[in-house]
Amino acid sequence: MNPIVSIQELTVYRGKTKILQNVNWEIESRDNWVLLGANGSGKTTLLSCITGYVTPSSGRIRVLDQEYGKTDWRELRKQVGLVSSSVRQMISDEQLGLDIVASGQQAVINSWKPPRGLERKRAFRLLEQVECQKLADRPWGYFSQGERQRVLIGRALMANHKILILDEPCAGLDPVARERFLEFLQRLATQSTDYSPNLVLVTHHVEEILPCFSRALLLKGGKVLVEGPVRQAVSAKNLSEAFGAELSIRFSRGRFQSRLRPV
């Protein structure tokens, strides 16, 4: 079976600045990935290349057996879900939870046409899957940050995305809300349903790496520093190099903890 994402020798320039350099990365079916790196390491640009919003300067990108530059990336983009702050900010406060989930079917935002029939039933079923059925008739403006993230995941599942990119989904959550969201994400990832995409988690925090994530990619200065099984890639040595500081790492009960070593 071919990888669902295959990136070979990807390089991206902006003017004379090299943002990504010779990046190679493959996502196999059913592998869930963590993407780690300091600010400016190239994480956002790499994701934007996968979703077709940034044009590579050189290299090859294949997503779901379609090659960038040889297919309509606007259509392919509909199979790659993205949960990010940019999507959250575009949703109107008056939109209801059920309508937001249903809008994923046509990849639109702020649809004012209520879902009907099978579409409505499926949207409600997905609200139940993301544990937010109580939000079906509640306006977006009254959602908590954690509820917004869950509903956006439901919206992505509505579209039958094969890949779901979670771009710092815990940003803005307090410690309790963060843990509850992470517990939910672990439950979601271990469900066996027709709507279970591959997950890619983008984060700065190793504490957010859940047992459901099997592999990790660390970027530094636009290059791949290391990639491989999570327990091997997420080491004190690799993280210290990636973030430019001496870090210690502890792994306990399936979760990581990091600390800055005293100077």
C-alpha cells in the first residue's frame, strides 16, 4: 500500500530565504504523527505545502496518490482536514453546532442553509462521536475553547477527510481544559469507525503527545532533525537540539514531561 503522504526533497524559498530544505517525509496508512519544532522551524510551511497553500520551489509531494502540480489541488485539499486558529476565527458567532459540523460536507464556512435528511442525521451522529451532542443548537459564540476544537474535528470528520491536521489544538486552553481535550483526542483516535482519519498533531509541548501517536518528526531550521518512532525521536538530546536549550525528558504512564535544565 502506498503512503498517504509522500514528500521527497522538498525545498521552499521565499525571496532569498530558504524556509524548508530537502525535507523527506512519508505518512503510512494508520500511522499518527507528531510534528515538533521551535518557532520558525518550518512547521507551518510544511503543512501549507501538504494542503496546497504554498508552492514548493523544488521537490515532490504526493497526497493520496495524487502528485502536486499534476492534479487539481483544490479538490485534493478537501480530503485533508485542518483544525487551526485560522479556521476558528472565520466562523460566525451565530452559527449553531449542528450547522458547523454539517458545513464540512461541502467544505464551506458559515453556511446558512440548515442540514436536512441524511446530512442532518450524520452531522448529529458525528456530534455524538466528538462528545458534543448538547451543542447541536448552541451558537458558536457560547462555546468554550475546548468545545470549539471538538466541533471543528466533527466538521472535519463530516468531510470524510483521510488526514486530519491538528495545528496546536491546545493553544488557549487552561490546564484542566487541555487535559480533558487530550483525553477526548485519545478516545477519538482509538475508535474504530468509518470516519477515523490519520492524525498529525503539531505542538511545541511534549506533554501533549498521547499514546495514540506512534511516530514523530522534529524540524530545525527548515530541515528534518530526526524522524521515527516517538520513544526514539522524542529524546532529551533531540529536543535540546531542536529547541536550542538543555532539556530533560521523563516518560511515565504513557506521557512525556520536559524540564529546562538549570544552567
